[in-house]
Amino acid sequence: MNGWDLFTWIMALVLAGTAVVIFAYFLRDAGGILNRDRGDSDDFSEGK
């Protein structure tokens, strides 16, 4: 395994790790987004 192979594997692991972190932040905030108060002023479901 040469230096470029090692660099490629390390960068792939860094990329996968950051993807997991971003997905975890999304899941943490998704509950708040989905369970918002339904009476917001930007809710157009009442035909306003």
C-alpha cells in the first residue's frame, strides 16, 4: 500500500464520518421540524 492509497482510505473514512455526524444532526432536528406548532402563520392549509 503506497502513500496515495493510505491517503485515499483516510479521506474516505473522514468523509463517511462527517456524513454520519451531519445525519445525526438532521435526526436530532427532524423531530422539531415535524412536530411544529400547526398554527404558524406560514400554514396555508386553511385557505388563507
